[in-house]
Amino acid sequence: MRVRVRLGGGLNRRSAAPLLSVELADGATVEDLLGHLRETRPELAPALPAALPVVAGEHAARDRPLADREEVALLLPVSGG
């Protein structure tokens, strides 16, 4: 299956493109996606542990299964005041 990954905030500055297309096995989870990105996009790896996955406008647990053509946004938390 193929999913789209939208890189938000600090993640998009680590990548050549803010939108990625990733091929995963059927039944893959958000954690499988993150593992794939760690292996294939080492420039993103340091920031991925802190990334907040969002699917269909809602925070997604890392064990959430993904569907073909679904979009996952990866956002980094922001602090400030």
C-alpha cells in the first residue's frame, strides 16, 4: 500500500520535500511507517521519536493501522510562551 506523509514544522526543514510518498506492506501501522522513515530517511531519524502522528485530523496512536492512500502528518511539538 502507499501512504502520503506530510512533514510539518522542523521535520520539513530536514527533508528535501515536505510531502513524501511511502510504500508499506498491507496492514502496516504508524510505527511501521516511522521505522521505514528511520531506515530510508536518516536525516529525519533524530526528530522522529518526538513526532506526533496525525491521521484524519486526529492524533494517531503508533499502533494504529494505516490504509492505502491515507495521509499521515508528522508534527513536532512546539514550546514557547
